[in-house]
Amino acid sequence: MKLAIAILLLACTSARAERAEPDEPTISYKRLYVRAGVLHMRAFSDSRELVLSDVHGPASVAVMDGPIAGSGAAIDALTVPAVIAGYTLPILDDRLSLETVLSTPIHIKFRATGTLKDMSIAPEALGIPTGVPALGSELGEADAAPPIVTAVYKHFEGPVQPYVGAGLTVLVTYNARATNPVLTSAGAPRFTIDPAPGLVLQSGIDVKLWKGVHARLDVKYIAFLKARATVEDIEVATPEIPLLEKAEVGKAWTSMWVNPLIVHLGIGVDL
């Protein structure tokens, strides 16, 4: 009898164990890592010609709708403090990670190039000089918050760990404003930049310095990043034309392949 009771209790215990649900997986903070340092970005930009549209009124005798031949725009290089934060996934022998980049606000400056920089957009009206000067290099600026997420694969474990990765980003800007003195002296033009997605290609190397402390050189190239910039409500002063203080030019826009190269040098820890 005692033996039967013992067998029954053992069977019930076994059944309860089989019915028990496995523990749900939780995020392990020991899989997090950070690399703090400096980020340098250089854009290999290539823009199409600036296109004027909605030209009307007196300005139409000086400029016409359509592209400004030989004009263009570019983006200045920049350097900011930045942190790469990552999480090692519990798969593929801990060789696959997800990463993002955290930085101070990125301040982008747009420059005029070609004829847009060196020549007046409205030098004459019916053969009369307008007095409108060349724009110069300064065009506009904006703050950017481009989220970057990549999947990173380490080739092998050891004190030196090369890796490759790929992911996505979206160029999102805010506080965009025209800063060119020729464009702002006679009015308040509106400067906008449309969101632009891009493909991130990544490579780099982690070097173990001491226990969980690592130094990192990280290189990212963002491909297929095409941004469209628009300046609306353009007005320019015409000091050489009597009885006409300024002319309403209308709107101008351009699109450019930004395609930045981003280099990050940092040091950090595996938590």
C-alpha cells in the first residue's frame, strides 16, 4: 500500500512538472555594451540643379521658372560626441548584435555651389541691372535626428574582433531655416527638408583592452539617401530698380544624394 501511494505521488509530481510552463525569457542586461567617443560625418553629396517655380509679378521679367544652370548644393562635414549602444542576441554563439547610435543634436549646414554661389539669380530685368548680388556659399541649416539601427555580426571571438553589419536609417530634420543674407534681407523664406530613408553598411573592429573594456573603430556608409530641400516665399531686394524695393521670386527646390560616410572612434565596456 505504501509503495502504491509513493508511486502515485511520484506520478502526480511528474505530471505537474510536465504541465508547468517554462520560464519566459527575459532581457539580460549583461548582454548590453556601449562605446563612447567621437563621430565624424562627411557627406559625399551630389545635387541636381536648383529649380525655380511659381515666379510671378515683377520678378518674372528677371527670372523664369526652371532650373538654374550650373547651380547646386552640398552639406558641410561635422564632428560630434556620440555613443554606440548595442545588445548581443542569444543566438549564433553570441556573434549577432543589434546596435544604434546616440549623439548630441546633429547640426547640418547646407552650402550653395556652382552658379548659385557665384552668380546673381536675377542680375537684370529688361536689360536694367537689379543690384541683386550673388548668394555666396551660405544657404541654410537644420538640426537632424537620424535614427540608425544595424545588425552586427562578429567574425570570431578573441581580443581583436572584426565585424560587419547592415541596417536602416531615416534622415529626419527639424528647426530648418534659411540663413543666406541675400534671401533673408528682404523677407522670411521657409526652408524645409523632406524625410529621407537610407541603407546603412557597416564595418569595424573591437579591440579588448582589459577585461570588459574595449576600444572600437566603426565605419558606416549610408547609401541611397536622397533628400529634397525646398525654399518657399523667396523675396530679394532690388536696389538698382527705381520704385521696386524687392521682387517675389517664389519657390526653389533641389534634391541631392547625401550618402554620408560616418567614422566613430570610441572606448567602452561590455556590461
